Amino acid sequence: AQRVTQPEKLLSVFKGAPVELKCNYSYSGSPELFWYVQYSRQRLQLLLRHISRESIKGFTADLNKGETSFHLKKPFAQEEDSAMYYCALRPLSSGSARQLTFGSGTQLTVLP
Amino acid sequence: DSGVTQTPKHLITATGQRVTLRCSPRSGDLSVYWYQQSLDQGLQFLIQYYNGEERAKGNILERFSAQQFPDLHSELNLSSLELGDSALYFCASGTGSGYTFGSGTRLTVV
């Protein structure tokens, strides 16, 4: 079974400060990790996939298989980053049953 | 517009009633996933369909059922509704590269 843990329910930082949202996972196979963002309980939007290794809106995340972590980081937080962030995992395998398992989410508030 | 369409956007109904939520996946996507988002339970995977067939089941109650039609749209049926079923219900479609979510249906049971 797979599990995703986001230990912080709430996180507040000041504008311009660095931010790190923690994500740990457990899965016996090879995982694919994602970060999704949700503004005001609207549609979930894909922020990052670990496979693509891209940076979106200044956010980056590195998969650390040794620590089974996929923390989301941004060097300088902006007020518009305030949102709910979800870490998610799905098996990196062939086959069609590849649903995402989500963490419980972290509500990020960037203070002025 | 994400390409995944969910209707209706809002639904208010009474306990004991039955409702149907509809999802049209993004063009070309064969898989449809249903998720329930409630304040106390977070995002819970309910069920997945792939090209008309059920492929995976999550924490879906027996009062809930789903199907995917030949045109690939999917419907989630919720019956004998209880107050605790009030939640946002999201549908997502996807292929190998990831998932795209619809805007959700906000269900309120009164």
C-alpha cells in the first residue's frame, strides 16, 4: 500500500521568505511524485512532477529516495502563493490502475 | 478550462435522496478517476474507470456507484444521501503523463 504524509496542516511565512512544504511517502515499488495546488477549494492544478524536474512559479521539488521525501521549496514566497498544497503519489508502473494517493494537504499562508 | 467538465457545479439535496454527478474527460483520455474532498477526510480516491471498465476501487461506499459510457463520460451515483456525504466531488482524467482535474461538484446534503 502507498501512503503520503504531509506533517504540517498549516504553514505561515512572510513575503520574501523561503518556504518548504514537507512531504514524505511510503511505497514498496517505484513511485511517481506530484505536487498539486488548490486555490480557495477550486480545481486542483498540477504544480510539479518529479519526472519532469521542472520549476513552476519558482517552486522546485527533488525526490529523495533515501529519505523517501519530496519536499516542495521556493526561495522567496509571494502572497499569491497562498493556497492549499497537496503532495501525491502513484505507482510508476505499466497498467491502467494508477490512481493518485494524496497527502492531507498543507495550507500555506504568505503574510505581507 | 482544464478540458475536464463536471456538472452540475453545485447541488443541494435532502437526506435520503439520490443524485448523479457527471464528468466528461479531456479529449483522448480513457481513464476517469473520482475523488471526494471533505473537510475532515481530505482527498479520498473513490473509483477509477478505464475505457468503460472499472479498474480500481478506493474508499467508495456501497451507496455510491459509478459507470463510464461508450463516449467515455462518467457518472457517479450517490444514493440514500446522508449529511456526511456533503463534500466536493472531483473527477480527473489522465494518461501516462498525469491527471487533469475538473472544477468539481459541490454537494450539500441538508
